[in-house]
Amino acid sequence: MGEFWPVPDVLAYLSGSWRVQRSVRDLTSGDEGDFSGTTVFGALPEGGLLHAESGTFTWQGVPRPAERTLRFLPGAAPGTADVRFADGRPFHDLDLTSGHHVTDHPCSADLYRGEFTVLDADRWRTVWRVGGPAKDLVLSTGYVRVG
């Protein structure tokens, strides 16, 4: 793996629009899908960013519209973020000051382990490994800044 791109302020870095390409692989069944769309990180009135993702998710050859919303709030340490679901429930922490971050999110009996890597000023990626009795998935997402 190459060098990481340190990000002194994750909220400043993410602000704006990104093209998104995600692959989803079910390790149990071998099924694969993909998501293609856009994520916009826009300012929240109370501080932080609203992450609004929309596009098309194709699973087993069937395309469907898909969207999700997250809230990226200022984290406990300068330059970090506290990521929350749209309803305010905690999702994960995010610290890209080294350009690389690994975090966990327990969901019922499953565990989501996310790895975030900043490649340069306009590209970053995430890999979520989801394991447990209900799921055995790998979700790999690439982000490229628009504009």
C-alpha cells in the first residue's frame, strides 16, 4: 500500500461533492453488487456536515435507486469527526490526521469494521468488512472529488 495523505481537518477535507463507486460482495453466497452515485457533504447549521448519498444500487442484476444520509459532527479531538446516522444514533469516529483510520461499529450480533484511506487531495476510499451471524460482506468504496 502506498503512502497515506494526512488530513489535518476531516470536515474541511470532505466538504463538497464526490463521485462514488462501491462494490458489495457477499462472501457467503458469492453474490456481488455495486453502487454508483454522488455524495454531497454540505454544512449543517449547528456545525459539521450533512452527508447525502444518492445513486443506483445494482444487486443480482437489478438496479434500484438508493440513498442514505449521515451526520459528520466535530469530533472530540481537533480535526476529527463523530459520524452519526440520520436519526442521531452513533455510527463511528473518524480521524484522518494520519491519512488512515480503522474503526468498528457493532450492529446487533454483527460487527462492521471500517478502514478509511486518504489517497490524495481529491481521492479517498473506505473498506467495510461486515461479519457475524447475519452478514458476511465486504463493501469497498472509492470517492473522487467533483470539480
